[in-house]
Amino acid sequence: MLCFPEQQNRQHTYAMINPKITSHNPQSPVIVAIRHLLRPLVRLLLSHGIPYQVFNELIKSEYVKVAETEFRLASKPQTDSRISLLTGIHRREISRLRSEPEKGINLSQHASMSALLLSIWSGAPEYLDKQSLPLPLPRLTSKDGSPSFEALVQSVSKDFRPRVVLDEWMRQGIVTLDQDDLVHLLPNAFARPQGIEEKVYYFGQNVHDHLAATVHNLSGFNPPFLERCVYYDCLGAESVEELATYSRDVGMKALHNVNKRAIELQKRDEGQIGAVYRINFGIYNYSESEAPDDISQK
């Protein structure tokens, strides 16, 4: 079943953006949806030993930050009193939270460079063969200036030695080195984030962007962001596994196509004053048992 969430009935839009309507109604569709989406988040918090008190402090802080920046009245300063009215948080707490510096998750330089290198190698025309697949690259730069792994790394950053990057990628299973000194990018390299720092970064970025897109659409803003899904139940385990494999195949093709086009457009927009936007296009797949006696996902 194809699902088009951004085109669904928006009869609850006003209630969602007006806290007076939903704040005391535990059966509000928004509250029900939030309760459902919180379950995997709470599972993550508990698995990492993060207690409720820490999460509560995070929630309070974000309530204040969002109210301060996104719910201002035109031509009026956003006061502690107004934020208290919007959020229900005491003014003393608001004053403290507003003075705290905002903290973000920083992707390490090495992880950031790896993501950029993979994007270029799998999307830039000079690194692709006639089937638009990543070319095997000579490990070292040749005199004719043809593409090489060494030149690829140095085109992105001179802070890392190409051999160090190669050894790390071989350890992670991203590339192989053959007897002719050619570096081969493995087909599933895009699906191999390594290390908790990198995984947490992409968790925060991707879930944030997906959620931000749905909130934008539920709020009735136009044009809506793309949000599509294919949902089916009453499937056997073998069928779910087959669909998972098929989804990975077609999903990776879509990612490579979007990546290739994005590189072309980024080169076209380079140096332009209006080139200040970012875009995130993602693919995900999930399945679980809905049998009453299956408690593995509870």
C-alpha cells in the first residue's frame, strides 16, 4: 500500500499548533502519535544509561529554545513571561535555560571527510565508468593526472595521508586493494558508518530532518516536502526478508542517482550568493512482528 502522508487530511493542523487545544487531551491525535514515536527513542536512552532526569532537562531546554526562536510576535521581544505562557515552564527556569549555550553534535573531521570522499567517488563523472559505477582507482597519482585514490583524498583534505585513509577503509571493509595496486570501492560502502560518533551524528541528522519534514507538512505549509512510504502487513518472515533485500537494492540506486545529480548542481551553484541551502534525501526500511505473543519489540 502506497502512503502519501503529506497529502492526508489536515483537520487537526490548528489543534497541533495551538497548545491550548491539545495540552490537556491525552487522546489528541498528536499526543497519540508522539507517544508512539517516543518508544524507540526511550529504548535508545535506556540502552545508553540515560535516565529520565537528563531527558527531562533536554526537553525543557528545547521547549525554551523553540519558543524563543520560532514563536515570536512580530516587532516584539520574546520575554521570559511569554515563553513561560507558551511552554508552561517557570520563568526562573526559562531565564537559566536561555543563558545556556546551545550544544550540537559534531561529526569528527575524519568521518566527515570519509562521507565526502564516498560521495565524490560514487557520483563525480570522472570517477565513474560507462555504467555509472565507481572506477577502480590507482593507489598513487600518475604523471598524466588521471584519477587516483591519492588524488581523490588530497582533493578533499591534505590533513590526512592517503595511505592512512586507505588502511582505515580496508579495515572497515569499504575498499579492497588488488595485486595491481588498484583500489576498489565495495558496492555497499555507503551503508557502512563506523564508530559510535559517526552513527550518532547521522541518527540525529536523519531523524531530525525526517521529523522536520513531517511537521512542516502537518502544519499545512506549501509546498509540502516529499514523504512517501510503502506499508504492508500480514507478511511471512521470508517475504519480509525478500522485500528488505529488494528495498536495499532499489534504495541504493536512488541514493546514487540523487548523489550524482547533487554533485552536478553543487558545481553549477558554486560561488553564487544564494547557494546557502542544504538538502537531505534518505531511505529507510523497518519491519517487526505484530503477533500478540511476540514481545521481542516491546
